[in-house]
Amino acid sequence: MVTKKAKKELCMLPDTSVIVEGLLSRLIEKNEIAPTTIYIPEAVIAELEAQANKNREVGYLGLEEVRKLRKLAKKKKFTISFVGVRPSEFQIRRAKEGEIDSLIRDLAGELKATLVSADKVQSLVAECKGTNVILYEAEKIETKLKLEEYFDKKTMSVHIREDRQIFAKKGKPGNWEFKAITRKALSRTDIQNLAKEIIETTKRSPKGYIELDRRGSTIIQLERCRIVITRPPFSDGYEITAVRPIAKLSLPDYKLSEKLKKRILEQAEGILVSGAPGNGKSTFAVALAETYAKQGKVVKTLEAPRDLELDEQITQYSISQGSPAELQDILLLTRPDYTIFDEMRKTEDFHLFSDLRLSGVGMVGIVHATQTIDAIQRFLSRLELGVIPHVVDTVIFIEAGKIQEVYSVSLDVKVPTGMSEADLARPVVSIRDFETDKLKFEIYTFGEQTVVIPIKEGQKTDSITQLAEEQIRKIFERHTEIAKAEIVGPNRAAIYVPSHAKAGIIGKNGSRIEEFEKQLGLSIDVRDLEEIPDSNNHKELPFHVKVTKKSISFILDESAANTDVDIYIGEDCVVHAHASKHAIIKMTKTNFTGKQILAALNKGKDIFCYPK
């Protein structure tokens, strides 16, 4: 919108803000202004060149606008003149304090030209100094973005890459398909033009903002759409990914048990919402935030980018626009009852979450994880063990848009499960199934190591022995493709390796095995893998294989759920894998192991699965 009408201005001098917005060319094309001369300061060119050299879109947009003005000058019969000098190193360093803006204003005064700006501060200072100035505000967007053409009601995200068809994820969390939605591939120029349109629209839209603009990447939030633009050298080609939420649920839609509802709404104050990407973690967090807000709680969010679709009463803060110390100060001063921390990834994120929670703020953190326990393990290297239950008390695992598991976290001083001596009592973090109160995991220190021990119902496991065998196995698997360890006495262990690897493990005159014994402080017997008690020959697991376009799945018997499994082709072990809670092992067809198994299936070779 033009705040001062100017049908004709003889001499105009635009600043960087007007050039980047592309306002002059649009107004000239619409015949709203008809200049005779446009002065372009060298300071503006220098600033745009610096941005373009950093591979930032605003630099390219500005330079493209200057090129467009030169073309219009020939068509509309006006003059383009480059004036002034390039800014000094001091002025460049002080650009944020207004040094370059001052240089542009001085030029307008010297040339008796009208300064044209989209910057309110720049125009106000110019008026104070008696310089003629026209302030233009961003026009409201009425045209439809080309990007919107690729979305429909079922589209979760659109993926655009140069020289490739446009693909989209269609469906809903946990039940979607990835398919091409165009026949024609887009060229680099096509994607650059699309990126330019997106950025120009974002800068003019009151509901759009550029979250991050770095060398090689730009992150944008435009209304409900989160857009990531990447380009060389950061990526090997131009790419645009746009993600838009398709579902908005309320807490009753999740059909919570009364016990869980009471926990979330009245007791839990350190909640982790975990799950794999695209499974509906953020959708659940939004439902939780709006429920808290309706209860009269003060709710804030920390996001990067700010893409949660929330009610207006909830303030959304950008992590990328403030330091952790600044965000902590703001949140403590504004005193929220709950803060939603979206997509915690970096160590600084976990520290900020912990500091705020220990300060008394109710926290809900969103974490990428493939299993419920993985969300808690993210804190192990970042916090002291005994602090974790004071930071996190509830972990909710979301899969396919539904709550699949809920764990409660508590701290006990006791003898870990499987140990028998009272003097082995220590602080233990107990992870329990919230609904059944069954113990699922224990976390405690063993020597200098923090260990996470799964607790299986009905299984009397000597945790120390299990841990020792696992550590010994890992040491020997650095030297052979497969090894199994067994503690056979107080200071004695047996290591089972393939027959062809025994000589290398033992070494000449037993020299190498002596080094292992000194390292471990144990006497070690090297045995043939076929001699292992309860040999694999007696433990073969039944399974069937499902092959899809992209993956190979081994569907095992239910008894193999959440267990480690060795997959053999003939007599050769090709992979150690972990079966999911549904007793499924899934791998991609394109990696090395996937190719081996696919080739074996095609050739009719024997494939076996054994418990590890």
C-alpha cells in the first residue's frame, strides 16, 4: 500500500528495503509512478552482492530487481544511474546500527532526490532531517502461490527437486504414501523462480516470516505451511520441501484413560512426547497446549521454526531468534504454567528444557525417537542420572497418530533387578508402564558407565553377568564378523567365534588372546561358534518375508518381540537386528544387507533367523 501518493517523481533514490521487496518495478509496470531518473546507491549494490555471495535469497531477489529496473528503463524511457561509493569496512560492520542507511540518506540529500523506502525507521529519520521521502508498505497478497497448486486435502508434504518430478506424501500420520504428482520434472530455473515467489510472498504477508536465512538454506513459515529451501553448496541441487498439517485434533480425540487424563492434566509437569517423524507428535502437543489454555493456564511455545497451529492466546517464541539465556529470562519473567518445546534436537535444547523445568515451569518436550525409552536416553549424556526424574516424569510415545505407550519415570534407591547383595544398592531410575505399573527398564551406573537394562517379565536375569557378556562381545566383534560371549566362572569367560576366525583371535603362540585377557582381567577360552550351548540349530525362529517396493520385512513369531536376532544366509550371518514390539525386522532394499537378502531370496538360498 502506498502511504503517500506520487503519480510522478522526477528523481527517485530507493534504499535496500524497496529493492528487495521489488516494489518499484511493480509500481512502474502498473503506471502508478513514472520517474525520469532512478538513482541506485552503490551501498545498496554492495549489500545485495554480499547477501548473494552468502547464498541468501534476499541478495538474489534484490539483484534481480535491479536487472528488471534496467529493462523497464528502456521500455518506459527513464534513466538508471549508479551513485555514491561502496561502504567502508567500518560502515559494513555497523550496518545494523544504521551506517549504510545514513549513507543512502546523505546521497538523497546531495542529489535532491526523493528517498523511497519500505523501512519505517529510515523514512522517519529522513523526514526529521528534511529529506523528501516516500514510504511504501508491503502490498496485501491477493494472488495464489503456485506452490498451493500441489496441495490438496490429503497432502501432508510436497517435495520438489531440480530435474525430478514433484512428489508428495498423501494420507495421514502413520498411513501415507509417497508418490509423484506431476509428470514433468522442474529445471533449476523453475525452482529458483518458485523460491523467489515464495520469499517475495512471505516478506509481504502479515502471516509469513523468514525463520532462518543461511548460506545454502532458508526456512520459512507462511501461514500454515513450513517451507525449507536448500541450494548448492549446502545441497547438491535446488530443493524445496513444504509441510502442512492436515489434521487438528483435541485431547478427547485420543480417547485417554481416566488414569492418564488425570496424570496429564493434574500431575505431570515434565512430559516428553516422542515418536518417529510424521507420526503426529506435534498434533498431540497442539491438542495438549490448547487443553491447558482452556483450563486457564498460561501457555507459551518454543519452536524452530514456529509452525505449530495454535490459538491466538498462546504466544509462540522462536528458538532461532534468541539465545538460550534470553529465552530462559523471558519465560521466567512471563511466568507460564506450561511451555511446549517443539522438536528438541541439540544439547542446548535439552539443557534449556531441564533448566526451565527445574525452575518450576511445566514442560512438554517433543523428541524424535523410534522407541519410548530412546526419548529418555537422549538425556543420559546431558544430565546427571539422579536429576532426570526431576526433569521428566512422563513419556508418551505416538505412532500412526495414536498413543501407543506411556511410561512413568521415578527415582529409587535399591538393589537393581538381578543383583542379590544388599551392599550393591544404588540410585536407580525406574521406567514403568504407566497403565500397568510393570517395570520395563532400569537405569543406573555400573562402574563408570551408565547402563539401561530392559526388565523382562518372568525372566530372572543376572544384570551384571548380562552386562559383562555384552561388553566382551562388543570387544571381540571389532575383530570378527560375529562373536558370542558367556561368563563361565568367577574369573573366566568363553568367547564363541566362527572357526575360520579362531586362529586370528588367539594369535601366534597365544599372544593376542593374552592381550585380551589383560585388557578384560579374565581368563578367556576361545571356542568354535558351533559349540555354543543351546546352539542356533535348536533355536531357529519361524518367520515369513514381505517384500515391498522399498523394503524387506521379516515377520517373526510374537515370542521374538523386542529381542535381538541374527539373520543368516546359509551358514553366514549377514546382520544383527532388533525385532520391534510387533516382532518385525524391517530394512531397506537399497542398502548392502538388503541387496544380499534380496539376491538370496531370488536365488532360492536358505535364510535362517536365530535369537541372539
